[in-house]
Amino acid sequence: MSVKITGVGSYIPTEIEKNDAFYNHQFLNADGSSINNPNTTIVEKFEEITGIQERRYAKPEHTTSDLSYFAAEKAIENAGIDREEIDYIIMAHNFGDVKHNTVQSDMVPCIAARVKHNLRIKNPKCVAYDLLFGCPGWLEGVIQANAFIKAGIAKKCLVIGSEMLSRVIDKHDRDSMIFSDGAGATIIEANSSEEDGILAHETASFTFDEAYYLNFGKSNNKELTEDTRYIKMNGRKIYEFALTEVPNAMKACLDKSGESINSLKKIIIHQANEKMDEAIVKRFYRLYKKQVPEHVMPMSIHKLGNSSVATIPTLYDLILQNKLVGHEIKKGDVIMFASVGAGMHINALVYKV
């Protein structure tokens, strides 16, 4: 028996926020001091490093559970299954439902329960729970679904990665330009074939020194009297950490799968930062004394930004729908998913389509 992705769906918000929208922001350093460079220079350097030209923000009336529901409906339709037969809904996110013009997280009931409610699933044996695992959350949800199915606990799982980062960013922090909103969903099922599906996976959590590289902190504007917290990150530390540890996890996963480095058709990596992702993949291939093949790493970050747990499933869906120019995935292709994020968590998965 193997475990396969039988349905994919995504929801990409329609509201586009281009880089020039940040020209009028008051960017400050973490200590509250002024930044000497003008905003036009800050934005230009940002685009050069991250590759992000624009990002998507959700409409004011939508929340994370809404985006998750939209993506889930598409995945269920794509898989052609009866939703009442879903055994688990695994909902990967990090900040819950945050309403427009607030930064207060609402996670009771859990987001998975809200999605199940919106899907109108009556079956009480369909277990819905949330997974808080940083940006690698969707991929870890797939790994958990794989374990449930292999253990005979489940036959069909709905795994969703959804985030609304536009509601938890500090407008005085340059890093606010990175983040965006979106949702991706997948149906994971048992399959009689032993030749395809999930071949191997690898997960690691580095918390001794690295736990707070991503965290919640106060605004860079120290004149604000509010005690509101926003998403904060130590970009340099994350970059250095990712370049060392992510390629190692990817290699461990590929070696465990029994597939050759030459068999990899695509590496679908978390869309965090174009320069960082390129460096990670380059170091991964260097571990095998190989050059990075052309077109092996599809990117969506240029237009969609970094939507955390949603980046991998939305990118995968775009490719399957032939909406990403120059990239396609065919039956029999060996691909790798890989991610890194808050915790610090790392994971990778080798999959044969």
C-alpha cells in the first residue's frame, strides 16, 4: 500500500498589493531608530533579495477559516470523493482567524472545526484538529496523514495549509513586505500501488538556540503605547540556519527514499525568499557534487509573496493546473517538498506522482 495525494485545491486572494504601496510607510529599525535610506531604495533592495514584486491580501470580510474552506472545496471536488468519508481534517496555520483591522487571534473553536462546519460534514468520526508548526505545517500535516493511513487509523485525510499574515504584520517593519495570504488543500488517500505516492519523509525541530528566530514582538515604532504584538523574525539567523540544515534534511530524505538525485524532476520548496531558496537548492545539489538542473525549482513568490503554510500546496496546485509557465508535473515524476519555519522546524518529503 502507498499513500497518495488524490486531490488538490487552492485559494489565492484577489487583492494585489504591489511593492510601490510601501513607498509611504514609515519603516524603522528594531530599536525604533530611523532608517537612513529612502523607502524607494528600501523597496528596491527588498525586491532584489526576495524576488517579491507583489503579494496577495485577503478581502476584509474573509478570515483564515474562510480561505481554508474555499481551498478545501476545490480539493474535495478535484479528488471526486464523498466528504462524509473524510477521516481527518488536519488544519495547518499559525495565527487563527484574525479579523480585519485587528491583530487578535481567534482560535476557539479550532480552525479545523470551523472548516468542517463550513463544509457541512455531519460525520462525527471525521476528526478535525489544528496543527501549529510554522511554515512547514502543511507538509507536516501530510506526514501525519501518511502515518494515520499507514497505521490503519484512516483512509482519507484532508490536509490544509492556510494563513492570513497581512493581519499580523507591523507596518513599521521592513519584513512586513514579505508576507501575504492564501490557502492550499489536499486530499491524502490510501492507494493499492506500491510504486508511487509518498516514498520518504524527514522532520527535525531545532529549539536549543533557534526557537525564537521567529516570534511575536512589539512594533518597531516605540512611540506607540499599545501592547499589540506582531510577527517578528531574525532574518540573518534564519538565513544562516536554513542554508545549513535544510539541505541536510533534504539529502537525508532523498537517501531514505532510494531515489537518485538524477530522478528528481521538481523541488517544491517553501516560498520564503528567492535568494535563500536558490542557495538552499544549490547547497543540496552540492552535497551530491551536482549542478542544479534548469527548471527544477518552480517559484511563485514573485507574485504571491510568502504565505507561510500555504506556499507549497498553492504552488503545487498552480503547476498541476498548468498555470505556472515553464513547469509541469507528469505521472511517474519524482518530486520533493521541503520547508523551514518558526520553531525552528524543518521537513522534507519525496513523492512519486
